Amino acid sequence: MNEPLSHRQLQSLIQVSNVLNSSLDIDTIMNAIMVQTVSVIDAADGGALFIFDRENGFLTAKADSRFKSDILKSIKLRPGESMTGMAFSARQCLIFPNREEVEKANETLSETNRKLMVDSIPTIPYSTICAPIFLKEECIGVIVLDSFDPSLHFINEDINLLKAIAHQAAVALEKASLYLEQEKTVKQLKLLNDTISKQNEWLSRSVEIHNSLATLVLNGEGLDSIIRYLRKKIGRPIILVDDLGELIFYTDQSMLSSEILSAIKTKAVESMGIVKLPRQVFELSFDQKPLKITILPIGTKPNLFGSLVIAESIEMNDVDITALEHACTVISLEMMKEQAVFEAEERMNGELIEALSAGKIDSKLLQRGKQLQFEQEALYMAMILQLDEQEQSQKQTSMVRHLVNMANRVFLKNFAKGLAVRHHDQVIILLSFQQKVSTTYVNLQIKELIGRFQHEIALKNWGTTVSFGIGRIHSGLAKVTKSLQEASKCLQFIRSYNQSKAVIHYQELGVQRLLLQNSEEELIDFIFEILGPAIEYDQNRKGELLTTLFTYLHHNQNSKAAAESIPIHFNTLTYRLKKIEQLLGIDLADNQQFLNVQLAANLFPFFKDKLPVL
């Protein structure tokens, strides 16, 4: 077995060596090992190259000749298992000269590996030779050659050539492995270099944007300039919404439909309830094309000012997102500044309203009024609006702030002098007019503007409505107190008596003002004092006296119109009115008695559900 190689074998070995050294690709080399080895050893019809997996402790096929590779590569041989495992454990070249020896060696195969082996080879070999591959005295694999010709068998002379080939294979595999490791290192270095370059790009772009935004802020340019700069720098449409989803700024007004814009605002509001995500990315369909939406929060919980939204067909890259995250910090500071200015102005105006509400007219108040162009002898009207939802929350605070801005825009745009200010959970609107103005014209215009105001609120989908209390027009700054009180009483009336009417002018209350000036008990006593016998009569006999009386009063004592309205015969109406006069002990023709009945009838609807059963 230690005999020198023949001339022919040396020629074959040189051929194999040249082929193995012609490439550094490890897969190419492993395939070449099998192709060349099978070609230079006469008895070999096929074979496989098994490499030892140190981590898992088994041999797996990496290359083959004349076998079904996909099946063969599923075989996992333990050391000592089959002819391959035996050669690996013995650390020497083994020949299995006949089929009987081959079958005996294969009895060591596991059931799974036996089935895979049978399925992967043409037939049971008539002879097999296995040569281990050594690298620095460590066995790294086995070359297996099979003869499927009964007339050809492996001989001892083949051992020397196969051992020499195995040595050449080890050298080639080592070179290829070193080259592969070097390639991996180069790739890792390139990846690291790309990462550093990208991070430098991020940092450079972020610093540039941050510095430019800081300059804009220091120059007092405001949010409009900031958003326009970002649009130019990023090259994408940008939308700025507040914490209620209200649109603050939109760079490309014609790009998105109202439906898409509404969906974006809804998503922006929803994103503010998500604590962990720094940003959200989702997709919408626009003109049958996907639209990538990126939402970045402005501010930090619980004080979120809103969201910066980027809408584009192409998803944003990390560089732009990082730059925009820096921009959000600057925007939040600018919005915080605007809010601080708003609150400072609110405090000053609030002090004026507090003083006027308390009737404290002093030099400080007059000076503040003069700054707002409030003349001492002008006409004044106060309005108070209030959210019907009274839950205290950050959302409600934002809503009230919006109502102040809306009131300034809707009312003060039409009336040159005035103010709108937050006062606790309400918004107080104070308007000033010249003495010669027509109060009828003012009231009509106010009614129209309130209708516009309520329509605008309905479109916002805040899930709430607003009630208005309107005081009368009074002459002189000192009389503002009275108009404020009247507006407050209107809101009190709406709340106390569950009025469906959301807007009440004090002068429309009429006799209903008594509801605000007397206790509930006193008013119920008055109703029973005037209408008690008729109430008792209807309760006991299921009568229609009260309905008849109220209809008669509603039609201004027109008996014919009242009878047709119920409807009953004119004589029946006359009979019932006489019955009412008898029960109540009154004469409806008597002005004083009629006035009492009229007052009680007006008060009755507000207390009918609270009247006891007699």
C-alpha cells in the first residue's frame, strides 16, 4: 500500500491537481474532486464526497457523481455508520471488495439513512473504496467511490492514488475555505463601511436640516415656513395635523382627495393612542395606486401636539425619516411656543372677562379695553358657548382651544371689534358695535354666523355638540356684566330643562325667565295653585281639559282655530272652556286671571314629568 505511484497514476494525480487548483470556489472544487477522482480510477462508476459537520456531529454529502443529489444530501451519517462512517472513524482508507462486504457494512445504517441510500444510488455497489481527507491531522471528510460493474473491483493499488488525491483535495479545500473566509471578511468590511457611510449621511442630513430649521425658528418664520422648507428638502408632500386631527398645514392641496385626506387624519389621531411605536407606516389606495403613509408624532406623551404625515407612492428611506424625526422636535417647540403665546393672551383677556363678570370697572380694565378698541360708550353683546360633553380630558382642552380660534375666525371676521376667550370650560365672545347700529340687523347676522359655526363643528366629527347662550345688546362697557349674566342664564336654562334647542337668546326666553329666578318648588306650587283642579280632573277622568286650554292659548284665544286644531266641534270647545272656568274658579275674560293662567300654562311643559299624581 506504500508502493510508489505508477507513471500513469502520477499523470492522473497531476491532472486532478491542476483541475483542483484552477478555482477558489469551494462548491466548484468539491464537484471537481468527485468528477476527477471518478475519471482517473478505473473501477469507479460513481461516488460522493462527505464532509464532517463538527457542530452537529455527522457526515453529509456535498458533491457526487451518478447519484441523485437531492436525496443523497439528506443522508446524515454518524462516525462508524456504513462504509463512509467506518473509514472516518478508522482514519484510514478502506476497501470493500465485493457486494457481500458492502451489504455487511451497510447493515450499520439507520433505517432512515438506509432508505435514502437505496433511493439515491443506481444499485448496490459491487465494490467500494473510502478514503478519509485530513487537514492538519484532523479528519474533515471522506471520498467514497463505488463500482457498479461486477467485473471491476477496487484493488490495493487504488489506495495510494486515492490517498494522494485526498491529500490534494484537502489542500484545495483549505485554500477555498481560507478564500471564502477572506471574502466574508471583505463583505463584512464593505457592509460596515456602507453602514458608516449611511450613518454619516444621516447625521450630515439631519444636522443640515436641524440647523436650517433652527435658523427659521430664530428668524420667527413660523410653522408655514418650516413645513415648506421640509417639503423642498424631502421632496414629498407633507401634512401637519393637530391632536384632534385638524389640518394645520398641507403642502400639496390638489394631490389627495377629501376621502384620502380624511382617512389620513383619522389614522393620525389613532396613532396618538399608540404608546410604543415612534412612527406608523400604512398603505392607502388612491386612484387604484398604493399610497405609502408615514406618521411621525410631534411632542411626547401625554403632551402630543399632533402628527407630521408624509404621503407618497414610494416608501420613505431611513435617511429622510431620521431627518424628519429631528424636524418633529423643532416643530413641537414651535407649536409649544405658539401655545404659550395663545395662553398668555388668554390670561390677559380672561382677566378682562373676570373683571367685567364681577362688574369691577377700574382703570386697569379700561386700559385693557382701550387696547382692544373697546369704547366705553359703545354697544356690547356677550355670547357664551359650551361643549355639551363635560368630560375633563386633554381632548376637551384641545377642543375648547379650537373653539376659541373658530370663534375669532367666524365672528370677529364679521365684527371688527371683539374678542373670544376661553373661560374655564366655556368660550366667551364679546362683540362691540357703534351706537347707531341696528340691533335687529345684529341679531340676524349673529343667528346666521352661529348656524355657520355649528355646521363647521358638525363636519369635524368630534362626537360632541355646542350650546350657545346669547345676552342682549347693552350700552356702555359697564353694562357688559349684564349681557354676560344673561348669556350664562341661557346656558343654565338649556342644561336645567334639557332643551333640545342648542341656541337661546335671552330676549327669546320671555316668561321662561321665571324658571331661572324662582326655585323649582315655588314654580310647581304656582302651577298647582292656578291649574291644580284641571290637572286633577284630567288625571282622574282621562280628560282633555289641559290640552284644550293650552291649544286655546296657543291660538291666541281664537276658538274656531283651536277647535279645528284639536280637532273637536266648536261647541265642544266652548263647553270645555266653561268647565275649566268652573273648576279653576276664574273668568278667562278677566285680564289678571288670564295672565296667571297664561303663566302657569307656559311653565307647565317644563315640570309636567315632576308633577305628583293626585
